[in-house]
Amino acid sequence: MIICVPVTPAGEIDPRWGRAARVAVVEVRDGTLVRWEEHDVGWDQLHDVGSEGGHHARVARFLQAHLVEVVVAHHMGEPMAQMLGKMGIDVRLGAVGDAGRAVHLASAGRDR
């Protein structure tokens, strides 16, 4: 299972999914975290550049390029959640605290 989560420099959940500066792409297999890669996405600076649809497309391209299956976040707007749902990406909201723990909880019993 490949999960994407917005992260702070301290390894906590960044509460701003669509405005996150950095995200982690995490692969979980058989209950074990096998890959954790952090990416500077700059969505915080790019969010208001161009149209809302353009920003959503930017996020979608990133998720597709990294084969993301699940997004774990604290909050996101309804249009973003709808777009991810149409892409077949499972959205898990309400995450707070340690990003690694949030990923572990999201993958419990669901990894491949």
C-alpha cells in the first residue's frame, strides 16, 4: 500500500493538506514500513497561483506519479476530497500528531 501524508519538519502531520510544503510517500507491506520518502512539494506557495482546478491538477499529477492509494490528512476541502475519490484514492481524515503513527494506523489490516 502506498500512502501520502503531509508532514512538518518535526515529523508531525501538517494540518494543511492542500497547502502542505512537504509530503511523505510511504510504502507499507505486510504491516511493515518499507519506504519513507519526503518531497518538497511547495503547495503552500503554489496553492493560490492560478485556478483552483490548476492546483488540484498539480496535486493529482503528484499522486499519480507516485502511485498513491491512500491519503492521510487532518483536513481537506470537499472539492479536493471528491477529486481524490474519483481517482480511486482512499482519503483518511482527522489525522494528528506523529505522521509515522498516522500512517501505521491507516494501514492496519489493509496493506498488501
